[in-house]
Amino acid sequence: MSYPAEVVAAIASLRGEVCALHAELVRYELVVWTAGNVSARVPGADLMIIKPSGIDYDALTPETMVVTDLYGTPVDGGWGNPELSPSSDTAAHAYVYRHMPEVGGVVHTHSSYATAWAVRGEAIPCVLTMMGDEFGGEIPVGPFALIGDDSIGRGIVETLSGSRSPAVLMQNHGPFTIGTTARAAVKAAVLCEEVARTVHLSRELGSMIPIHGAHIDSLHDRYQNVYGQ
């Protein structure tokens, strides 16, 4: 199947970006072995790019990134490696893209502290200004779902619809994060693990001081609309 030149160019660029972002998961110690994945929506086409299944991180290249449609079916547009199977979480990513058009990137990790909260089935309470900034409140828990179909995706969408959080802790599984771009979703994954660790340590020391809802709103608004360049 042929695609417009601008779509082909976007695919080439995003394959390089998605490959590089997987290295960030390793850098921040959010994954082990071949677990975890980053995906990106292809602008101007009903396509996404995601890590291949079961491939070592140090063997990933832009050319190994798999292009699929938004139902997770690999698409052969002449960009090579059509024999590679996409990540086992592809159906979940694809479901998110189909139902959340504002999302441009999805990330899944098994980072230790965030996954520990998911195992408990417990939301991470908003007791840090960093959480107000990035997540706009608590990091919620999504329902238990088996891998293989779009059940995980449905749980992500149901949990995050109406929430300001770009992260959800899927029960007994681990965190999934979303963003307007794949890089934004990776950032959310990094910060999700950081706050999961800090709040866990704080709770071990004793009771935690909550942040008033109005202050959370103020923190979130400033960070999302004023902070940075």
C-alpha cells in the first residue's frame, strides 16, 4: 500500500524517535529484559509505530520499529522488516489511539514502585507538588485485564477519561502513560515512577500531609500553561 510522501516522511522520523525513546526507559531504569514499550501515532494517517515483541533493547534500531494500523495489524509500506511482530501490548495502545484522538504517544513499563502500587490496587495520593504539576491529582488505578486483546486499552480509556492524570496503574500489571507526543508519555512514565517511590517512602515514615484541591488546581494550571519556555 502506498502513502503520501508526508506520511512516509513522518513514519521515518517517528521510527527514529520511538527507537530513541526506548533507550530512555532503560536510562531511567523503568524496564528490565524486553518488557515495556513506547508507541507513537502517525499524524495524517490511521497508523502507529511501536516496539517489536521480545527484542532486546540494545538490538533496537529505527528499522525494527513496527508500523501498524489502529487495530494493531502490521502494515507493509515498503519500510522493511515486515516479518517482525509488534509488541504484545499493541492492542491496548491501538485502542487508546482509536478512542482518545488527543493522544499522540503511549508508554507501558513495569517500573518497580509504580507497579508495587498497582499490585496493591491502590491509587497514588496527590501529596507532592510535582504530582499536582504533572498529574493534576492522584494517579488512579485501572481494572485488572488480561494481555492479548483490547481489554487493557478499554481499562486505560475508561479510567483516564475525565481525569487529568496522564498515568494509570493497571491493577496487578503496571503503569501506562499517555501524552500528546511519545516524548510526553515517556516523561509521564519517568515522573510516575519517581512519585510512586517518594510517596511510598513517605508513607513508610508516617502519615502524609495532603494538598488542598484548590492548590492542586493552581499547581496544575501553572505547570501546564506557564512553566518552561
